[in-house]
Amino acid sequence: MKAIVVSDQAVGTAGMTLVERPEPAAAGNDVVVEVHASGFTPGELTWPSAWVDRLGRDRTPSIPGHELAGVVSALGYGTAGLSVGQRVFGLTDWTRDGTLAEYAAVEARNLAPLPGDVDFTVGASLPISGLTAWQGLFVHGRVESGQSILVHGAAGGVGSMVTQLAREAGAYIIGSGRAADRQTAFDFGAQEFVDLENDSLKEVGEVDLVFDVIGGDIGKQSAGLIRAGGTLVTIAGPPEARPADGRAIDFVVEADRAQLGEIVRRARDGRLRTVIGNVSTLDDAVAAFNRTERAKGKTIIRVRP
């Protein structure tokens, strides 16, 4: 099968190559997915899991990518809940070969059914951003109707999902980002906007929840905005500052079939829009991830027509 592999952590995406690899076999509780579309996060090549297995052993050359949508082509021993020929999407294990390939072996529990009226390209764009937003808001942030939420990067992949889900839940949304992102943040449901290049975060006042995707000085300033009993949720690593009278939680997103089902249901109904940028073929994937201009939206690799 065709696959993209990486072998040198020092060169990042520039070290991607398109090669022929054997098709994977389905171990116990696995399925093999015929990949139709794949998502890739450029930052994942900085994660140790891109280069080693669960025991810390080198696993290069490794296949990157953790989001996929496709069709189940084989079942491993003991696999339940899915069937051959079923359309699925999901988030693969961090320490195994990934989804930038024609086939991928995935733990069945990491996948959910993909409705027939949801395109594979959309399905592959949902898992990381959608699950991150869902878990940050509802699992860790415990968001409630009527609460005020400051969403950093409200026009981006994760932030736009947070904004839409929180607005649906009845929260009041203050988005942040660059000045050029203002209208996009409003389009996704933000009711106020903070230009991080020109406005002061102090002007926001107290909020119940901050969803931080930036970290650094923005994360530190955000901790001071949390009202008593509120929560700072971040995916930017351990927070450098904590609320005086609240919680601070950093987390790594996990696959969850039920949550994937909630997310794709909203996408199918038009209640949740994903930010898709460039769509490329597997043959053009290396060039797609090494573009000189800044990419807008998530790059999706359409593995099959």
C-alpha cells in the first residue's frame, strides 16, 4: 500500500516521504480500515509518541496522522461493535502507525459509525478538534447554560468547535484571536471578540471558564480572569498560573465512541461546522504539509476519490 512515513524528528514535515508499505493486519480487538480521508496535525511530529511505541522503543519509519474516515475491511479476533463494509471515522492510537496510508489498523473502540450522508472528508476533519472541544467543555469544564466563556483561538480548528458547542449549550461566548479573525469568530457564534494584538484581556472581566489553546503569557493572564469556582481548561501544556479560587486543568484528548457520535450527529444536522482548508491526494501530501504560506483550515488528505 502507499503510505507517508517519517524517520527524522529533527526535520519535521520536510522529512516526509511517500513509500510502499505492507498492508497492516488486524490484531485482537482491532479493525483494518480502508482509509478514504485522513487528517494530520503538523505539531504531532514534535510529540514523542510519533517516534516511539508504548514502551519507548524506536518505531521509525513511522506513519503519521491520527484522524481518519473510511470503511472497515477486516476484523481482528474478538472485535465487536463494528462490521466489515461499515463506514467509520475516529481517532487512532498515538503510539501506533497512523492514517496517512491506504489502510490503517485501529482499535475498534476508537472508531464510531459515520453516517452515509456525511462525506469522508468531513469525517476525517472532526475527531481531534471535535473531541478536544467536547472533552474540554463538558468533561473537564462542566459548562452550564448561562455561563460566560472566553475561547482563545475562536476562529481556529479547536476554538471554532468550542464556540459552536458552548453556544449550543447556552453559554455566553467571548472569542479571541487576531483582528482578521473577528468576523469568523462571530460567524461561529461568539458574542464578543478580543483582538489579542491590540486589546487588553483585562477588559474582559471575570468569566466562568477559559478555554486556552495558546498558553504562555495569554494562559497566565487568563488565569486571572476566572471568577470564584470557575475553571481554566488548557491544551497548551501544564498551566504556568492557576486561578486564585478555581480549577486549572490541562488534558490530552482521548478517543471516545459515544462522544464521536454526538459530534458527527451535530455535523450531519448542520449544527457543527468544521474548518477544512486544503484537500490533497496522498500522492501530493508531502507538498501539502510543506507549503510556504500559512494554511487556513485543516488540511485533509483524500486517500481515495
